[in-house]
Amino acid sequence: MQIESLYTQAHNAGNVAVTQTAVTPMIVSQHANPLDDGSETIKQWYVEDGVCGFASVIIKPANSKFAKFLVANQLGRKHYAGGVSMSIRDFNQSLTKKEAYAYAFAKVLNDNGINAYVDSRMD
């Protein structure tokens, strides 16, 4: 399979996964005493996209055709633990959506013989 078409297939799978993912919204509260959640609530914010975070797809080895394609097209960069990291920059700050996209993207790559896994963390 051509690298460009594989990227498109993985990207499309990621976008479909996001549309099929239910996000749990959160409410962030500012309390009069920041060390006491029982103190008076001064202000609240409704965050529709849920918890904030980061997700990336890591492709190993860095000298694979797909990893080189990502770097050449400014879609990825060297990962500190080896390989190439493709950061998921869409979907605002939603960790849930970024992870859904990343897992679907990585699955397409793995199904096509490319070693890929997801790295994510809550912010």
C-alpha cells in the first residue's frame, strides 16, 4: 500500500473514531479556599470536551518508510525514546477525543505491519 494512502486511511479511521466517542463533560470549580473543596464556590466553568490532555502515535523504527514520510511532511518528529512521534493536535484540548483518534490511527498502522502505539497523558 502507498504510504500516502495508508496515512489517509489511518487519518479517516481516527476521525470516525472521534465521531463515535462519547465525551464526559466536566465542571471546574474555583473555591474560596483552594485547599478546601467544601468551601464556597466562587466560579464554575463547564468544559464540554472533558478532561484536557495530550496524545501521540509513536512509530518505530524511525527509519521506516512511514516514519520518514511523517517527518518529511512535518507530521511527526523524533521521539525521545526512539522512533517518530505524531502529536494529535486537533480536537481542542480533549484527551478523550485525542486518544480515540490516536488508537484508531495506530490500529490501522499495526494492521498494515507498521509498529505503532499510543502515548498519552492528562494535563
